Amino acid sequence: MSQTYRMVSVADLEPHPDNPHQGDVDVIAESIKKNGFYGTVLVQKSQMRIIAGEHRWRGAKANHLRQVPALIIDVDDDTATRIMLADNRTAEFGAYDDHALADLLHGLDDLDGTGWTEQDLDDLADAIAADNAVALGPERAPVPGGGRADQAGADDEEELPEPGDAETHTRPVVWGVVVTCDSEAEQVQLLNQLTGQGWNVRALM
């Protein structure tokens, strides 16, 4: 299809009247304020109607930008509608690698302009911790008071050996240490770090 790239006055564009997608303009506007406007708005040539990028256009207006870069395509109304629906729908099929995302966010000095908040980080830590617990399986899942489900019950009253007593005690099956963290986000960060170094670690709720 015919495509033309050029700067277009914000006032010369109009949103598609049938666009069913509702975006968070405030978050987009914050990103534009912090990072600048990048990319383009996709526009139907015949009516200068926005097919994709309406909320970025609204974010540009909120930041009082006079022009935005636009990719103008020459398509009929039916094709424009299909492209608009596909652009909205295909974005929903993506997913995050939670561990990689947490590492990226923790690596920033602040979250300004990313669309993410400290609460999002806490929720992400909760999700990772829950996934870790599921991965352990019910027989190895943490139980109230510490330990694992397969160690609860008869072992509760057994005295744990001290370091160096391995020759005279049959417990524990696995030797380990407990590290306390100030937050779940710190727990996730440490878990990822130790896992990356080859240690066999697991999170305790």
C-alpha cells in the first residue's frame, strides 16, 4: 500500500469514531514528557483519521505538542477499520518474562516515564513468589512456621543439628542457610541473582 511519512499538525488529525479501545492517556502523556514522542501515528489519508496511535496523539496534545510524526496510508474505510482492530487486538497477545522485567525495572534509578509504579513492582514480586511456590509442588511448598510440607508433622519436635554435626545426625537432607530480606522485591532480586550463579535456591513465603 502507499505509505508516506511526514510531520503533521496535531490539529489536522482526528481519532477514528469507532475505535473501541480505551487507553490510559495520563500514563502515555507522562512517558512523552519524560522520553519525548517516538514512533509514528498511523493515519488514513482520505480523512486524516487516526487508525493506530490515537492515545499517543492524545498524549501529545496533553503535552501541547504542535506536530507529530505520521505514517499516512491510502486505504479504504473497511481496510482502515480492520487495521485498527488488528492493531488493538494483536497487542493483547503479548506476555512478559516476569524475571527479566523485574531485573530491568530494578536496574533503573527510578520508574519515571516507564508506565510502571512501585506498587507494580510489589505485585510483580508477589507473582514471581507465587510461581516459585507452584513450581516447588505441594510436597515441597513452604508451610506455616517454616520448612516444607513433607517435613511437617513428625519432625516438628526433632532437634535440628548444628553445623558440623552431619556425621551424627540424619537430618537435614539438604544443608542450607536462611537469608532475610526487607521486601518481596528484594527477595526476588536476590533469588534471581543466586539462581543465575548456579545456586539451588527457593523462596519462602
